[in-house]
Amino acid sequence: MRIKLLNEKGFTLIESLLSLVLFSIIGTVVYFVLLSGLHTEKKIYTETLIRDEADLVMSQIIDVLYTAPATKVKDAAPGNGSLLIYQKDAANNTTVGFVGQEPIINGQSIGSSGFDFTNSSIQKIGNSVKIILNVKSKTNQKAKPLSLQSQFGLLEE
């Protein structure tokens, strides 16, 4: 006796395998798009931190020297381009500049430890000060380094 099924609902093996393959392909594409987005977010976040650090260091250096008379600011090592001395009076000197990879004011680092300031410089040119900041991240090598330049005039006595 033969029973004929009138309703043949369900999936065949081919349909099941095809849907599994399509789901795997779509899942893989979504995974790599999300992973790429996370890496891009981390890179942009690090570049924002680099910009913030550069702005902070630049503003601290300018804050010390902006009101200084030109006659009281001298190169610590002429031609070196890394340190300036602001002689406020006979007893008070302020040293501003870069030593190695660190920006300093009076021997104290003013930068965060996660950043590298190699090739940054500060120099007195006539009656003005020129600062070149080269900042890169020590923790995320994929983030673009930042280079800033600022030049401002010193007060005349």
C-alpha cells in the first residue's frame, strides 16, 4: 500500500547547505566590517589624543614665554634648537624646551609618557620664538604622527 503525501513541506539537504553557506559568507563579511571599524575607531581616538597632547604642551610652553621680554630669553645651547632659558631676574630662571623625547619646563616633563616628541625643537629667532612639535604615539604605531609649528613675538623692553 502506497501512501501519497500531498503536503511535502520541509527543506532538502541542498537547500539547507545553501542557506548555511550564504549565512556563513554574510556573517564573515559583517565580522570583518565590524573589526575594521573597531581598528579605525582606535586609530582616530589615538590621533585625537595626540592632538590634545600637542595642544597642551604647546599652550604650556607659550604660557611661560608669551610675556617674556626678548632680552631675557636666550638659547641654552645656541644651534641646538632644543632649550631656551628665560631669565626673569637675577635669581629666577625658567628653562623651556625638549630633552630627548620629552618636553620640559624647569627640568620637569610636561608631556604624558605615552607620546614621543623626538625631533621637536624650540629656538629664538630675533625677537620671536619658533616651536616645532613632532608628536607620535608610543602605543599605537598605526596612528599618524602630528607636526605643529608656532611662532610668536616676544615683548620689547
